[in-house]
Amino acid sequence: MSENMKKGSISVETQNIFPVIKRWLYSEKDIFLREIVSNATDAITKMKRLMSLGQIPSTD
């Protein structure tokens, strides 16, 4: 590293970055819907896995 370059750190707080991510990620309706479906699918898969392991009761 040259003498003119300085090392530093970046500090980002969640309350500052989430609005930016939300605006960028969910500005298009098709992206928003794809994320909702993806998140729901992940949740269902996780629930089924936990049920198979007996960690949560079956909903039958």
C-alpha cells in the first residue's frame, strides 16, 4: 500500500441502509412479487423441515 492511501472503516446503521435497500429492491412490482413468493416458499420449506424433525407440531 502506498504512503498516500489510508485505511479506514465504514459504519452503516440498519435504520439508515434499510430504506435505501427497500427503495432499490422493491421499486419494481415484478421484483417485489418475486421476493414475496420466494420468501413464502422458503418459509414453507423450513416449516416442513422442522415438522419432520419434530421441532414443531404438525398442523394436521
